[in-house]
Amino acid sequence: MSSGLLHGMSADEVEAVLAHEVSHVANGDMVTLTLIQGVVNTFVIAIAKVAGYFVDRILSSGSDEEYQGSGIAYYVTSIAAELMLGLLASAVVMWFSRQRELRADAGGARLAGRGKMIAALERLRAMRDQPSHLPSEMAAFGISGGVAQGLRRLFLSHPPLDERIAALRAAGAPTQAHVFS
């Protein structure tokens, strides 16, 4: 959480943001996301190498006994397959990331209260819509939360703020914090 958020939010909104982050920790989101990324990367590399091997075998001249292994076709095919499969894998990982954000929002609503969580997301949306005072080199560290269209949407790590707010309203999460009841 940045000092800008602390100064721009009420105590209830800060409580909701902290509850959201605690929910990430309680759910083991970072460990799970790291494991998913590792498994997906392993499949990308393995499938690309197998594809490269088969293309190289098909394009190489001669019999099986003369095959020397790893020609240029192997490397070209492997690299091309890694790039294509890597893009697909990124879309899968980002889908999971968007789901974990929605779960953390629901967890934040359970811990701090649905009203506080919705208010915090609405404040983030209002802060996003204000002109940024960040230098261009630092803009990547600001909250954008803009709406992506088309294929770009597949690579969002967080759902748009409007969707997150709508999901909380539709979920019927408790309006008050009832963690220990």
C-alpha cells in the first residue's frame, strides 16, 4: 500500500484494502500463482522442444541412422513454439490472477465488511480517474485499472474495478464484519 492511498482513503477504506491483502496471504495466492506459472512454463518448454524435434526429424534428409539431431529447424521451431505457447500460457496465468483478485475482494468483504470493500474499490476508481502526478518513468507503478478491449483483456492481471464492484454487490457478502461469529 502506498502513502498516496493512505492519504487518499478513509480509515474504513484502508481497513478494506488491508483486509483484501490479508485475504491474499491467507489464501496463499502468491505461492499458488508462482507454482502455476512454473508448471505452465515447464509445459511450454517441453512441448516446444518436442515440436522442434519432430519438425527437425521430418525436414532432415536421410534415414533414422543418419539423423545427427538438433538442426536449424529444431531451433527455429522451438523458439517459435515457445513464443506462441508462452502467449497462451500467459493468458491462462492472467485468468487465474483475475480470479484470485475477485476471491481476495470477497475475503476483504468478509473481514472488513462489504460496504467498506466496495467503498475502497470506488475510491480506487476515483483516484484512477484523476490526472496522474507521477513522472512518466514511474507511471507503471500507479493504479490504472483501465478497461481493456479484445485480446488485450486476456492479459489483464486484475479485473476492471467496475467488474470487481459489481461482483461484490452481486455476491451478497456480509455488509458488516462477522469474522469471529
